[in-house]
Amino acid sequence: MSEIKIDIKTTPFSDLSPEVEEALCREARACFPQFKERYRRRFYFESLPSAVFIARINDNIAGFRNLVERTCQINDSEIRIAGISLAVHSDYRGRGVATKLTEHMLDYVRNENYDIVMAFVINPIAVDILEKFGFRQVHLPIRFVDSETGVLSLIEDKTYVLDLKEGAFFEKLKDIEEIHVGKGVW
């Protein structure tokens, strides 16, 4: 297996060259053809990422993870969320790219003192990767305000969370009926 070199790009997005942004858009369209139109001009679903983790093999973009920062209120606590997404080029699947990106992203969110990491899962293969790192499925409705319509909407995908605060988040879930993650999804 080739060495995977990971570059971290953080806000502002002006740090990403137009060529890299276009390459990330191509990867997003290839990985998620059902959202091809959405990824025509951007490589993130709806919300501008705070950080982008890019994996390269032999100078080719092999995959990337986006991180969107959010907060939500649960009871008396404000929870800092790292919302994540993942795309891996089909030529590089099964070579550890998703694992390396996840390891790198988790180091980053721990250093940045997030409370939880949250992923909405479209591809069932992602579940294996997330569970390997300790993510657990959340069985509560997750709501957001649609950026385009302004309508309060329900996330239809399975939601997985990694609690970085030794179970405190999952303990708080016992007292609530739903989670609201703000405007837009990642």
C-alpha cells in the first residue's frame, strides 16, 4: 500500500486552490451520484466546512473528510458538534483511506475540544468504519432548518455519534425527544 499523505485545510476556504476545489467537487459527484447537481459547484453538501482533510496517494486526491462545526442545546448544556462527511475515490477504496482520514480527523477534533462527532450515513460501508472508532447509532429524530427553504426538516439518514466526553452526551439523550442541529446539514 502506498503511503497516504494527509493535508489539513482549515477556514478560510481561500486556502484551497480552485483546482483542488474542483477535484473535490468531482469526487463528491462520483461518490454521491444521487446528489450530482448539488455537488456541481461545491464539494460540501450544504454547510461550509470548518476544516477539510484531504488524503493523497501519489499526489492524487484519494478521498476527503469535511468537518462542519455546530452547537446545540441539550437541557442546560451547550454541545459542540463536529459534523463530518466522507468521500473516497473508487480507485482507492479498500486501501485504508477512510481509516486514515478518520484517525486524522479524530486527532483534530480532540485537540479542538469538541464534545461529539456526528455523521449522517448514506452508505452502509461507512457504518463499519464509524463503529470501528466507537461511533454509536442515535435513535432520536435529528432536525435542521433547510438552508434553501427555511423549513424545519427531519434527517432521514441513520445518525452515528462518537461521544468525546466519556459518555456525557449519551447520558443527556435520556431526557430529550429530539436533537436540533441548526441551519443546514453537512
